[in-house]
Amino acid sequence: MHKELQDILALIRGQASPLALATLLRVEGSSYRRPGSRLLTDGNQVLRGSLSGGCLEGEVLARSQEVLADGVPRLLRYDLRGEIDLVWGTGSGCEGVLDILVEKLDPASPQPWLNWLEDVLRHRRSLRLATCLEAGFTRRRLEEGEPPKEGETLELIPPPVCLWLLGASDDSRPLVHLAKALGWTVSLLDHRPAFAQAERFPEADQVLSGHPSQRIPGLELDERCAVVLMTHNYLKDQEALRSLCLSKAGYLGLMGSRARSRKMVAELAAEGTHLGDRFHSPVGLDLGAEDPETIALAILAEIQATFQGRVGGPLQVTQTPVSAR
């Protein structure tokens, strides 16, 4: 779940008067935003979110006022292909057809599906949300493997990325800051009590002290968890990898040189510990990073690409649709 949706949920929780929520349900062709993007408004201004490059927001805001007035949800369709796009904006080049649902959220009648979204954050359980616009407007939660019914639009909402940093040195600070800006949960573990201090990382969700072999088994790492080893201590990184290979973490990154990594991997393999394709070292994309901030950017970019099934190359040399970037 990205930061935008988390912010929208927080605004809904803190609002006493009705709001309108616009959700991009379907896209045919290309679009600036992908399905699942949302916009929250009080009818006068956009409180958070976007649905396009700016060409549709004014129109959706006007229709939101109608929904707030009569409470009737509306399904809006906008065709932004070719020259038709000029009608809506300044030639944003979306080249797609967008279906947008606008609905009223009334604190007096809370919607159950908003609680399901909260559960994604609280319990790290993916949500499969089916929306039906035929014969009345309904939403339901699908179990894993359950197909949507005819006429339903399916939205997959995974939990936010969980990032664990093994090493609480100063070069971890930019990683914590940037990852929190993305809406990720971020925690640190360090075997040195003097480094593992919560006041050194006020943005972190938790800061733990302890040796990797003792702490890692209790971290409950799942497939949406990434672990970056940056203790700069060879034996501690190796100790951590022994425990991490038994976890479900979907991404393991090791900071250091190729020679250091090859030596460590070879020694672990000789013991029967194999890390597989989820292991990345040297960690991060090749962005020409030179300082802690750009190194952090390169690491988080690789984690994002990995969890999205991408290689991290330029869009202009790939065939990836812009709406699925």
C-alpha cells in the first residue's frame, strides 16, 4: 500500500463531515496513474491524491459535489485517446480510457471496506477487493484464489513494504527517511546497544538491539519484507544471512564489495546455506550513487523494482505500459 492511500485513510478517520472518494477502477491503454489510484475531496478542494496528470481533477471535483449532494455513486468514463485529450487538458498524452468511481463517505455510516483496508496495514494481510457496479453498488472481500464474478472489478492491495535494516550506523538514516516517505514500515536491528537507540532514528517504527541469530527468528518476515545488511561487520552479516535464509523475506541485500559478497556466499554455500535469487549484492541499482542519500535511493529503487517484478531499467527502452509502471 503506497503512502497516498495511507494518508487518505488517515484523513477519513479524522473527518467529521462527509467526503467524496474517487477511485480509478479501470484503464484501457495508457494513463498517468494506474488502477487503484484515489482522490479524496470535501467538494471544495482536493485533500489528497490524484487520478491523472491534472487534466481530470477539476472535472472529478465538480462531479464529487453532485455525489455529496445526493449520495448516489457515479461511474465516470473519460476517453483521453489522441486529440480527444485536448478537450480535457493540455495534451497530457494519457492515450487511454479511464473509468472512475465517485462515492460518498459519511462518518455516520462507515463503510466496512475501509476497515478491510486498515487491516492491510495492521495485520499485513493482502486484500482482494471486488467492486460491482451492476444492480446496485457493492463491495466484497475475496478470499485467496476466489475469482471475481461477472461485472466485478478486482483490485489487489498488498501490505506496505516492510524494510529491516541490519545496522544502525549513520548511513542508515537516509534509508529510514526515504522509505518512510514511501509509506513503508521501517525497523532497525543492531548488535551494538550504543547504536540501537530509538532517539537516533525518530522516524523508525522500531529499533532493536541484539545479535542476528537471536533476533531474526522472531521478526515474522513475510514475502513483502526486505532486509538490507549494512553492519559493515563480516561475521555479523554472515551470521544474519544464516538466519535469513530460513525466513520468508522476499528481498535480501548486502552492502559491500563484490569480492566480499562472493567470499561470504561461497562460505555459506559450503555450509549448505543457499540464498537464491532473492539475494542482491552489491545492493542497489546502478545509479552512480556516491553518498549516503543517493546510495539509499539506489537501494530502495531496487527493492521497489524487485517487488513489482521489474528490472529497474529506463521506461523508454522497455515495453512496460505506462499505466503499469
